[in-house]
Amino acid sequence: MNTTMRLSSSASKAFVAKVEKISGQKLLACYQCGKCSAGCPMAAYMDILPNQIIRMAQLGMQKQLLASRTIWTCVSCLTCNSRCPKSIKIAEVIESLRETALRNGQRDDRLKIWELSPEARSDLPPIATISAMRKLTS
Amino acid sequence: MKLIYYPGCTLKNSARNFDVSTVSSMAQLDVEVEELERWNCCGTVHALGAENVMNRVAPVTNLIRVKEAQSNEFMTSCAMCYNTLKRANIDVKKNPEKLSTINEFLNLETTKYEGDVDVLHLLEYLRDRVGFDKLAEKVKKPLKGLRVACYYGCLLVRPKEVAFDDVENPMIMENLIAALGATPVNFPLKTECCGAYHAVASPEIVADRTDKIMGSASEADVDMVVVSCPMCAYNLDFRQDDAKRLNPEFKNLPVLYFTQLMALALECGEDALRFDLNHIDPLPALAARGLD
């Protein structure tokens, strides 16, 4: 008797394909050395570490990834990218997750610029406000 | 020949001290700087999506303006503008179909972009065109005894394609500081991210980063930290009050643009320094070395 065991559903396969397309990365290239997480200056504020993000993305764990704090904590400093021995652009993978979360049709923005105090708005340099809006809003 | 200069929004806003010290120093070095006409936002951050086209439009429009100024290169001193403009340029040069989509979208422009403009950062211009030895000759007030930590952050060194120095251990700013007569001091966190735009929605992250990065510089016993990015400058300078609330032992340390030290050493005058726009006043630190 033959038994077929499916590790991922077709829905999660579609999610993996989408992440690979937006990020332009081959997720299976990762062999989990952990160098990305070791050097990440934002790791202390994350719930899921960068190497774990890649592993979960390989497995198509869409729900957990899109609900993670990590995808909003990464600031694309690219330390992981420049140190990855397999030349995987981890920051690009995280950006693809951010974009997927922001473009789910809910306008689920992570920054409500109008909620900032007038003092904060006038105090912040323009590049801070604009880059935050580019990264955290749909 | 005139050097086309792209200031970017923040240098015309909260970082006027970066703008005036850049322009005045270049005048002292006999480089005629001309501000790019009709420049627009650089885009601030490079969108990382492999197929992204939309976010390349703003930077490419600036490259068209450079061509219209009859030049094939331009300089910016803001690390954020440099990175965004340079990466967009590399991306459209590598992907001709993307570039043709952008040119079609910008169909009201009479000039087409053909990948024929080079993006330069002021630091590489000073190293490769002016020369640090020539800069040293022009110094009127050597910054003798001043101990300076150079902070690069992310955007001057990452990714590798935009870096004009070593990715892990860049030395270009240290070499410039030495040419001004000051003492560059190594510190381990010089390429560690400051938290960037978390200043807007998660200032507590920036406070912690500032505590760590500036604390590391303090341990190296420096008089000040110099930067090339108005985003880093804001986080490391203006967020020191938050860092102090987080860690009562935090020691305030001035943060300057490298161009301010250059303007000081080249004696460009007080109007070129605009220390009033720095949050932590650098004058006591300079006075302690007899340089006020």
C-alpha cells in the first residue's frame, strides 16, 4: 500500500511562489546557518528571528508570518543580506511579506500619521516620515 | 566644470547645517557646486520588490534633470538620497525593459533616461576627485587633538553594489577626518543600524539603539561622532534625551555632519557651521580642545 504524505497544501504552495516572485529569492537555498539572525541589529525586538522567517516561508506558513511582529521590525538595514553565505536577500523576503500584508485589501496600515502629535510631526525630519510611510502603509 | 549638487528634502529642512557646510566647504576646495534645478524627492527608501517599477520613477526623474543640466554625473551628501538614487540607477541599467516602462510613463518629459548618469556621494568625490592630500593642504585650522568616531550606518556601505568602501570596515570617513588634522577613533558599532524610520512609530527602539551606539562611542573616549545621514543624525543626536531616560548612565555626546568639521577646519565661517541646529551643542567639546 502506498501512502502519500503532503507537507504543504496547494494554498501554501501558492504563498511560497508569491513570496519567491515578489522577493526574487529562492527560499530553498537557505541551509539555516543563522548568520542573518546573529548579526541582525533588530533581532532583540523581533518575535521570530530572520532565519526562522526563511524556514517558515519555505514551509508556506502564511498565517504565522503575516501576523508576526518581525515583518514590521525589520528596517532593511541589509546586514543579513551582505553576510548571507548563500547570497539570499533576507530583507527582500521580509519586504515581500510586508507587501503581502499591506495589500490584502484591508488597508491594514501600521502607521497612522495623523495620530502623531503636531510636535512630533514638525520635529521629525522629512526623510523619517516619508520612509516610514513607504514601508508601513499600503 | 560645475559639479551638480542634489541636496534632498531634509538638507533644505531640519538639516540645513548639512547643506550649508557642504556648499561652503566645496567653495573653499575650488569646486563650483550648482544645485540641481527642479529636483524632486529621491524616494527615501529603495523598494526591495524584484519587479518594482513605480518606486523607481522619482529617482529616475532626478537623473533626467541631471541630463537636462548638461551633465552625466552629480553629487549628493545625504546618505539616504545617495543610496536610493544609486540603487534605482543600478536597477534600471540592469533591466532595460523596466527603464523603457518608466520612460513611457514619463512621456511628458522631453529628455529620456538612458542609464547615462552617475550618482556620486560627496565622500567619494572628495577622495577620488579632490584627494584627501589636497584637502589636507587647504586646511587652515587643523583640528588637533579632537577625537572623532565615524559612524557610517547602513546606507553608505550596503548593499555592496553601492558601497565605495569596505562593507564591514569602511575607513573613508576616518581618512577624511585625519586629513582635517583630527584623530579618528575606531569604535565597533560604526556600521550598525540606528533604527532609521522607527523614529516615527517605534521611538523606543531608536532610544535603545542610540544608547548602544553612542554608548559604544563614549567607551572609545571620543569628543564627538560624525555622520553622513540626516536620519542617523536625528536618531543619534535628538534621541539622546530618550536614551538617557532608558539608561541613566548614558552620556551625552555631540553628533556632527562630517561636512561641519570640514567647514570648521577650512574656516568657512560661523554661517557655514549652523551648530544651532545640532541638538547636543558641540561647542563645549570643541572648546575643550581649543577649537571653538
